[in-house]
Amino acid sequence: MKRALLIAAVDPSVGGVLVFGDRGTGKSTAIRALAALLPPMRAVAGCAYACDPADAAGLCPACRERRPAGLPTREVPVPVVDLPLGATEDRVVGALDLARALSAGEKAFEPGLLARANRGFLYIDEVNLLDDHLVDLLLDVAASGVNTVEREGLSIRHPARFVLVGSGNPEEGELRPQLLDRFGLAVEVATPGDLATRVEVVRRRDAYEREPAAFAGRFAAQERQLRRQILAARERLGAVAVPDAVLEAAARLCLALGTDGLRGELTLMRTARSLASLEGERSVTLDHLRAVAPSALRHRLRRNPLDEAGSSARVARAVEEVLA
């Protein structure tokens, strides 16, 4: 789970992370803790969408108009925004600013959660319980990177590019296939089975609840090191080579598993490249491909009624056969 989150932090084009597993295994804690590890980003000062001043094509209409005169910039934290299950559509996409409409008679747009999440992470806990109309909305925005609002006399388009992160318990229901396909990586988290790990988790959790500041201080140096590692990996990502032999191996693996479309190969390539960059390597190897194949492919398999093995076991078997 942690490796998948770091991979997505290095290369958002991987497509997000889905974390399924037992209750109480730290899924939400790990995802929310990601915010402290992300290096700050440069954004246009005063922009509601934190537009990237270096990306002229991705600017919102207001920043595009101001650009000829120069855009003031500032460093801001990368947003990690929670999307609650009970959120209304207005809260998610944005709506008419009623306060300004009533007090000043102005028709203005009040940005929603998608605006806040632009260039950051959008986290949905219990994503498999999300209402269908919000799922449809997220699918549209995730595919286009633009949020379009046509309501109450408003006609607004603004950038909404984010890394989608979801968590849930598979016992509470399955995820719709359309949304499942939008996640680049899917990982499974199980309750630790060894005594030492369980005791250490309980000990750390108790220490955090007793003295949060002191506990955070114990790991501050490790967090700074991890932040520097993410930043360095981002900078060298474009220089990491993906040999043809690795691409061919990725394609053979997807053919052996019968995945639909080409999204499996693309995700495998991006994920392996991101992992290689995190490890400081200049080229992607078959070992990187083996490491990321389960998380990149387990949620893309068709159900085979003649094969009782789970998706993780099927991917592991195919990796052994194809990448031997």
C-alpha cells in the first residue's frame, strides 16, 4: 500500500490507488498521512484552483486572462481532499454562491471539492458505497481533467486533475467496473498475522495518542528523507528508460491474463518506471515489472468460473510463467 501511494506521488499519470482490505488495518491513516510527505507545489496566488503557472494550457479562465500581465505565484501544500460518502452533488462540483447572490445580487461560482483537489489527491473512504450519481460524475471528470458546471444560470469550466485514492472493505460491496477501471493500482491489505507486528502497531498507536507531537518528532527525519526521495524521483522520472524488452514482457503478461484494452500495459509501464525512479535506477528492469504487476493488473482480470484462484494468485502465476 505504501509503495503504491509513493508511486502515485511520483507519477500522477499512473491513475490513482485503490486500497481494499480488513477494517482497522490503517488504510485511511496511511492515505491521509501522505499529505505530510508531499513536497509543496508552485501555484498561482489567489487562484481558487491552485493553477500551475508553468502550464499555460491547464490554466483556469481567470488565470488565462491575467497571464499577459504576469501571474503572481506562491508555494502551497499539495491538497489531499476527503470526499465524504454523504456529500451532495453541489458540494462536490460547486454551485452558485448564495451568500454573494443574496447580499450583493451577484451571480458567482462557489468552487467545490473537485476544485480544491486540483493538482492533488482526492480521497474517498468506503468508495464501494459511493452513490451512483457521484460515481458517474467522478468518471466524467477523471477522464477529462475538467469539471463542467451548468446549473442555476452558471456555465463554468475549470481544471480538475487529481489522483483518485479510494479505500474500502470488500465485504461491504463491490466497486462498479467503470470506476474500478479508473484506478491505476489496486492493493490488498490484510490484518497482520504475526505477534510482533501486532504488538508494535498497538504500541505505536498508543504512543501517538498519548503524545502526538513527541511521536511525530521521532519520525520527522525519516519523513524529510522520504520527501526528498519523492522530489528526486520526480526530477529524474523523464530520464528513466523503458527498454523494448520490458515493454514486450508487459504486453505478453497482459495477453496471458486476457486483460481488456491497453490500459494494463500503459499502467504497467508507468508504474514500473515510477518505481525505478524511486529506487534511483536509470532503466526499468523485469524485476520492477514483477514487483508492480500484481497491483497494476489484479483488478483488470475477467472472472473465470473455471479458475477458483483469486486474481492475485492468477497474476502471480502468470508472472512466473511469462517472466521466468
